[in-house]
Amino acid sequence: MSSDIAPADQISSDILERVEDVLRRSPESIDDFTVEVDELITEILNEYGDESDSCQDTAYTLAYILKLTNEFNFMFIKPKIIRDIFLGGGSFGSVFKANYNNSAVALKIIDQAFTDKKYEQLKTWFSRELRHWRDISNHDNVLELIGCYAEVNEGSIEFGLVSPFANGGSLSEFCENRKVTLAAKHHHLVSISLGLQHLHNQREALIHGDLCCDNVLVHDEVVKIADFGLSKYDAGISTLTMQGYTEDMNFERIGPGVSSRTKETDIFAFGSLAYELFTGSTAQFQLAPYTWPSRPYVLGDARWDDLWRIVEDCWAKEPVNRPSAKDLVSRLQRAAGSIV
């Protein structure tokens, strides 16, 4: 049995249990649910929201996620998700293989530095990025977003994203663990271009912002673009998207003279992804004067001329001179004819 008495530097167990109950429950009445959530938020902030309180950060994180649960209830998974295996960590948090509705899923727990954003930033992320991702992830080459998940854990709250588990791992891992032919890699590149075209063709284009082999997953040998919409809200680089390129950014995924992430920066990153896919190495650029990597030995044969021209066009210094995702699809499909 839990106790209502908690150390001074922790939220009371009573409040945490009530938060968990709200997260797990599907509301019978939206109006009643809204009132209940608002009252719980008010109680949390009245009790722990003072600047002198050591629990202030946790209190505001609880309040923000409760608000999101209230406003975007349809996006939250209610049943408790059982974590099976820790798969790894990255700049945005930790990833677990988990079980949801008797199916294997990937649960990405977002680092608290990300959820410590001001509420309006999180709300914008939900309404523009996650909701958009969920609504358009019906494409074979785009990873589905099943939903969002929140859970009280160890005196605080964790927030995560749930997607189908990709049994082939990342594209990097897939190519390392198997003997993937150059022709098969070209086929995967065509598939990635189709997924990127789907993102860019939306009425409000969805920008990936961090396209690379590690952010493309493979399931049953089908490649799926993943992890888009997160990079622009990363605590370490969110302000840099308004200030231009710095050494903190991955140049090969952004390109020169950048003031924001755009469709054109995604195209630049696509060229670097193609280079990485075929060589196993990250593309290295020189900034002054701006030059890109020389043609790699693995693509030295004449049958790869078309592909290398596409990669170079993706790396054009002026964004306006780069091909569109639609252009990439048509050119890569034509180039496939010269690959035997």
C-alpha cells in the first residue's frame, strides 16, 4: 500500500497516483474529464509550483503533460505499455522494445530536457508535428506513429512516442549485418525518396530535419523514414535554427547558409544519406571554399554516373538549385534502368 507521505523533494504519492489514474483512463465524459484534469493541475501547481520548491520542475512537467492529455486525448495510448528490452539511447531519449495490444512496438521515452519546454512550444509540437505525422503515416516508406504515451515512474512522469517495432533495425544496422548488394541499396534509396516525397507533398509540407541512415528503419526489408519533426525542437539546437549553421549541427544533414530547416535542407541530407548508404562513411565537406566529397570508388563504374549526378545536385550550394523530392523519385527510378 502506498503512503501519502513523501520526502520533501518529491511529489506526494497521492498526487502521482491520481495523475497515473488520469493517464490510464478513457474519459466517459469529456467535460467532466476536463474539469478533473484542470483541478488536478491547479492542485499540483499550488502545492509545488513555487520557485523555491525543489519539485517545481517536476510539477510543471506533470502539469504540461496533463494539459496535453486533455487537449489531445485522442493521441494518447491509455493501456499500460510493458517494456521488454532496452534498445539504446540518443539525443532525444531512450528507446525500448515493448508490448502493446499483443504487438511488438518501439517506445521512445523523450528526455526530460525536451519536455521541460514551455507549454506553448509543446502544444505547437503536438498540433503541427506529431498530429501531422500520425495523420500522414499511411505510406509504406514512412514509419507509423501509433500514438503518444505518458506514465508516472519513479516520482516523476515520462513521455514517449509509440511506433511499430522495426525488425531490421536502422538502415545502417541492416546494411552492416547483411550482405546488401549495391542494386538493393539503390532500391532502398528509391523507397526513401518516395517516403520523402510523401512528406513534402502534404498541404503543409512536413520537414524531416535530420535525415540520415540511422533515422531510416527497416521492417521486413521495407525501409521507413522515422524520427522526423523532433530535431527542430531539440533543446540543444532549437534556437540555432533561427541563427544559422554552427558547429553544433551536423553539416551533412543541413547544408551551407542555413537559417531554418526546409525541404531543401532535407534534399541536401538525402544526398549525404545516399553517400553514407553506399560507402558506409559520413560525407565530409569543406566550407571555405565550399566543396563536397569526391566520387567514391564504390560508385566509380559508369553505371553509377546518374546516381552520382543526383547526389551532387542534392549538395548544390544554393538551395534553389537542388532537386525536389519529386525530381529525386523520377531520376532515381530512371537511373535504376542502368543498374544491372
